[in-house]
Amino acid sequence: MLAWESLPELFPDLAEPERWLPLLRRHARLLAESPVRTTTVKGETVVARHYAESLEAYRLSGSPEAGVVVDVGSGGGFPGLVIAAVAPGVEVHLVEARRKRADLLGEMAEALGLANVQAHGERAEEAGRGVLRDSADLVIARAVAPLPVLLEYTAPLAATGGTIAAVKGSRGEAELAEAGTALATLNCEHTGTEQMRSEVASQMRVMRFQKLGATPARYPRRPGMPAKRPIAAS
């Protein structure tokens, strides 16, 4: 069972743990006290399941210390708000379709003094046609949708040359095999998959993709269509 004090040891490349560790602990308290439900994970497993996994996802996605990061389906702020806490030089946008959760994310960012965070209460399909389109150096998503669907949510948000990082479990490789059409259609390529360390989450991995060129204008399709008719199945 991971303790809070283990995080600086697991992630020694993250500077100023004396600054960010109290922020993460306070974030956990704010979530626990909120009437808005964002997670079913409770008790001592929270450190590993949410915070260590978020930091590991950030590490395996390249750990950018500057630029723009978009977290799709942020929920309670995992991993986007965690990234914002440990990387104050990064501009982090949290995309969360449920308005109550998006409002909570904004309130927590303000309470934590994270001026580098902006919460967006909208679906990924809407965000991909708004001001965030083609903006991100890194788009990251954790437990959101199967890859053919997730790529349509995330690729429009990435800048050309940017990275898309998908946190996946045991079905990741099977989903990748089904995502060839989506990758070709959205001008993306798979650049690697790395397993999380066993002390963090041995069954989880981060699948990285690079956006090679502009997303075709018709993508993302209207809300609901990517999940209803995935590119690989259309």
C-alpha cells in the first residue's frame, strides 16, 4: 500500500515535493469533503489508484514542464489537476462533460492556488471544435473510452507534432489492433506503449501517439457520434 510520503521517492525527477505534496494531499481532502461524487476509490488505496497512477502517466507521457496539456474526461482531476500541481509551468485544461464536476474542478484549482488550470464544462467533441482545437502539446486521457473512440476525442485537440497519451489496462493491445482506421483517418501514429511500474500499477500502461498532420475538418463529429459509430466501424 503506497503512502503519501512514498510519492517523492517514486518520482524523484519532480522538483519541489515540499510544495506539490501538500497540494495533492489537500486535493484529496477537498474531494473527500465534496458532495459531488467523482470516484468510488476510497481510503488508503487513493494514493496509489489516483495520485501515483496520475504521476506515472505524466512521467510516461514525457513529463512536459511547459506548454499546453489537455486532460479529457478529468473527473476529479486525474491526471490533469495532479499534473498542474507538480508542473506549475504547464498550462492545463481540464475537459469534463458533467457540469457539476467541471465546476468542482474550477473551485478546487482556485482553492489550491493553481493559476495554471482552466476547467471546461463541455464534451470532448465540443472542445475539439472550440478554442482548444490544435492547441495541446500533450492530450492525456484516463479510463475514458476504447481507443477508436478516444482518438476522435483527443486528436483534434492536439497540435501537429503533439503527443496523445492514453492510460489503458489489459485491453489496450486489443483496442490498438482495432484502431488502425482511426489512426490513419485522424493523421496519427502509435509511437510506443510503456507499462507502469509494478509498485504503481502493474496492469496499467500508457499508449503514446503522435499527431502527424491536421485533423480533417469533419472530426470530431457531433456529440455522441464517435461512441455510437466509431471510425473503425463506420
